[in-house]
Amino acid sequence: MPRGPKGEKRHADTVQNAMLIARIATGEVEDLTTEDGKNAAAVALGRMGGKARAEGMSAKRRKEIAKKAAAKRWSQE
């Protein structure tokens, strides 16, 4: 199956692709992309990823990571 510009799967046959667009327009098939063309499920997972990672770390480890990031950000490289 060919891929669209954003990586989404598309039908190779133009008639099948037209039918898919018609089904999305009528609400028969749910479009799983956001307004900017990204996969809605991936966007949702990305939003909760950093929070879940931070909750699993100790305060000491978060502080170490923050210090390392600040040092890298302000270094003269």
C-alpha cells in the first residue's frame, strides 16, 4: 500500500481511495488524524510520555538530569 506525505496508508487504486475519502466524509469511517495530519493515537501517547517518565523517577534523578541539561544548554560549544 502506498504511503501519503505524512506516512499514512493509502489505497493504490484511485477508486478505492475515493471511496475511503467518501466514507470519512460521511462519518462511516473515523479519520484518525489531527488537524495538522498527525496520528491522533501517537499524539496522545506523546502527551503523557514525559509525565509518566517523571513520576517514575526520584527527585534526585530529576535534579541530576536538569543540571546536566542546563550545563549543556549554557556551555560554549
